[in-house]
Amino acid sequence: MKITAALAFFTFLALISFSQASSYSLSQDKDVLLSRQVRAVDCNSKDCRDCKAPCNGCDMCPLCAFCFGNTNPPCDNCKHCGSGANAVSDCKKKCNRGKNSPKCKECRKNC
């Protein structure tokens, strides 16, 4: 009888502790969500550097044929080039679209 009463008492204490811990956790998460700050832009990132650079680099797209799949600079910019005769024009279209993206606008605004 004493074991059953003790077991019931410890189960009751565990339930109370669990309910208090979970309600504290929820209120703490709400405070954290309300206190978030805007993430700073990394002005030295490749994305920000590309946003501030002119689209003249697209004129180099024909040279990407010599990269042979290399993804190191300067070949890392070949991913922006189109293919064939439209490589340069496709690149410039992508470049101009990219400069209007929210990420680029944030870079130009803060860097």
C-alpha cells in the first residue's frame, strides 16, 4: 500500500513539473521570437560583390569554353552564362534581373 501511494505521489509530482516546464518553454519562445533582430548583410560575400559589380563581366562568357568544368575563379562566374550564341545576352539578362532581387537591394543599401 505504501509503495502504491509513493508511486502515485511521484507520478503526480512529475506531471506538475512537466506541465510547468512546458508552459515556461512556450512563454520563453514567444519572447525570443519577439526580440529577433534583422540579420546584417555580409558586405564581403560573393553575392554582395556580384551585386555591386557591373554586368560587363558577361562579355567574358565565350571564354568559359576554356574552363572545362572548373568552378574556381574566374570560372565560377560561368554559371551565369547562357549557352551558344546567346551566352552573353542571357548572362546580361540574368545579371540585370539579379540586381533587382531583394538580396542585392539589401547589399546596395547597407554596403
